Amino acid sequence: MTAKTMKSKLSWQLITLLITAGLIVLNEVFIQWATPRGWTTYTAANSGPGLYHDGVVALAIDPQGRVWAGTEDTVSVLAPEGRWTNYETNSGLGNDTVTDVTIDSQGQVWVVTDSKEVRMLTPDGGWMTYTTSAELGNHSVTALAVDPQGRVWVGTWRGGLSALIPNGSTYTIANSGLADSDIWSLVIDSQGRVWAGTGGGLSVLAPDGRWTTYTSANSGLAGNGVRALTIDSQGQMWMITDNNEISMLAPDGRWTTLTAVNSGSDIRAMAIDGQGQVWVGTDGGGGGLSVLTPDGTWVTYTTENSGLTQDQVIALTIDKRDRVWIGTFGGLNVFDVQASFPVRVLSFLTVLRGTLIFLGALILVWFIIARWRKRQVSTQPAIPSALEQPPAPVINPATTELSVPPDPGTPTAIPADPNTAFEFGQSLLLSGQRAEAKACFMQVFRTGSPELRQRAVAELEKLGEVESS
């Protein structure tokens, strides 16, 4: 390979590297520009004074459009105009983790804390607390719901279901048709029926006191542990079960079960938007936020392809504009689907970015190896060789003379003394270097004595390089 060819090859290698690096940079810039479109994130750091704590574990939206975020320390409220209000220790709420937030039909705000308390925000901005054993049965509150008549229902851990206001009966497996005394979720439908998701099935208390219980044995319920409950605009009851599946009970009694969206993650939160799309949040493991599209497929948003701050989604709610509000331990995320790029486009760009990075790395390795091989060749010692061999001599039988073409030049590595050159050629022949030996014998033929010339001709005949004429 000539120096010019080698230089040209290296130039193309460098150009290829620069093009690949440029594509990777452009793709990365586009990803960073496209990914946040439609996404807004509030944290304690970027909304200050705003969100009180980045751990958002409960969400609700009141009739005025204010977003109530239960955090690991208190409740933070975001008004539609962007103003934040925090109910801190001096408000009477304390610094407990707010595990549930509920807005009743009168717009009153009810919260559950991790200190076995239920609190209601009074018109003067204070908090009324319900903590006595008579009211709550001295058990941790796990779920809260308010019916159209203003009755406040609480589900407890090990304590069953109670009507908190007005102070009414407590229902357990011992005195009612409740499937289990561990209440995991609560919701009340337009008919005033209380739906209780328990560790042993889904139990429904009708206004007339009748109980109905659905289990995996007597219905289409996918699993007996019902983690979450949501009613859509058509009156369909959606539920998340403990085996990470979603079951839906239609008003006509038909059951539908959806397979798990991400088998490696547990579904923890669920919400239905105005178009009937089901949104679910998982507790990590690459799960993130997923939505069941109208064509029956799942689309998943993660920290890799969206503006989601964490793949562990704890709480979900949807406002009147169909914006999805997402509670994570990395802050409060808001997703405006209409303003975002389709996730399939972002996924394609992510795959493209990975492909370009792989190709760039491959070309870089090839470039390094090529440079190393060139360096190895340039540092090797010169080996006696005939780079340009003259045409073979032709013997004239009448004169026994060799007709030798013009000498294109004698390799400088061949000894000038004919005797030494002949011996050197023989040693090269013994070592298998036929081309180099031929060059030596040709040099002896041109410069040696008649005897040496005859001996050189004999060696050339052995090599098959002499033609008779």
C-alpha cells in the first residue's frame, strides 16, 4: 500500500469518526429537547417556596382546580395560577406523612396521616382531628372516602371498615359480610354503595345494608388482594389486584382482566382520563407510568423516554384538561399528553441513539487497530527483498548466453560482492525466501565471473525462473 493510499484511508477513517460523533451529538441534543415536551416537574428545590417535600405519596384535585399533594411531611397545595400553600406544623397538621387526600362533595379536604389520624380542613384554615379509639377503633387508617350524604368512611389495617361521621358501626369479618378486616382501598359510587378492596376480595356495602363479596373463586376478579379502586365515567369499576393485574367490572356484571403491563414492577396507582384511557403507576424496576391506549396496547413512559423524574410512581390523578399529575419520590410531575411527542417517536430516537453510539465505538476501535498496525509495519526492520523483480533471463542454446533485460536496479540489501551475494542467495533459498534468493542470483549473473554466472543460472533454473529459447 502506497503512502498516498494509506493517507487517504486514514482520512476517511477520521471523516467517518467525525460524522458518527456529530450524529450522536445531534441525536442527544434532540432527545434533550424533545423529551421534556409536555412535562413539568415541581420539586422542593425548583418551586420554592413551593412543594414542601419531594416525596409525593397522595394526590387530589378540588372543584377550584387546586392540586393537593400529600407529602412525607405535610400537604402542599398548588393553585391554578401557580401559587403554592403549605400546611406546616403551625397550621395544626403537623409534620406527619399524609398518605391519602380526599375531597368531598362540599369541597372539604380530608387527609389521612401515618400517625393513625384522620383530619379535616376547617373553613378557618385549621384542622379537625379524629383520633379516639371509639372513632377509629385504634387501628391505622389505610383508606378514606366520603359518600354523597357526607358520611366519612375509613378503612383500617386489621380493624375493618368504619363510618367515621356520623359515628356509626364498624364492620369486620366477625359481624358483617366483609371479606377481610384488612382494608386496602375504598371508593363510593353514585348509588352510595361503599366498595372496599380488602386482602381477601372486593366487598360492596349497599345503602340498605346488604353485602356482596367478589373473589377470584366466585367471579372474574384476577386476585383477592385489591390494592386500588377507580370508577370511570361509564360506571365501570377498575381495580388493581395483588398479583399485578387489572380487573374491570362493568355495570352489567361482565368482568374483564388485563395482563400486567410490566411484569417486573408492582402496580401501585391508577386513574382514568376523560377519554376512558387507563393510567397506571408502578413502584419502580423500570416500570414508570403506563397508559392503555384505545387500540388495546400499553405505552410506557420512564425516565429514559420522558420527563418523568423517577420510575417509582406512587400517586396519580387527572385534571379537567386531561393532564396527568404524578406523585413520585422525586417530586410532582405533570404530563400534558397533547403537548408531548408520541412515546413511540421518543423510543425510536432512543434506539437510534444507542445504535449510533455502538457504531461510533466500533469505528473508533477499528481506527485504533488500523493506527496500531500501521505503526507496527513502520517500525519493523527491513528484510532483503526484491520489490521490483526484473524479467527472467532467456538462454540462447547456440551461445549458452543469457539475454538479460535492462537492469531496473539492484536491491540495496544484496551484498555488492558477487561471491558473497551468491552465498547470501543460497541461504535465503534454504530459509524459503525464493523471491529474495532470485534477486541475489540475478545480481550474481550481472556482476559475477563466468563461473559464478553459470552457477547462478543453475540456481535460477531450479527456481523455474529461466526460460530456454
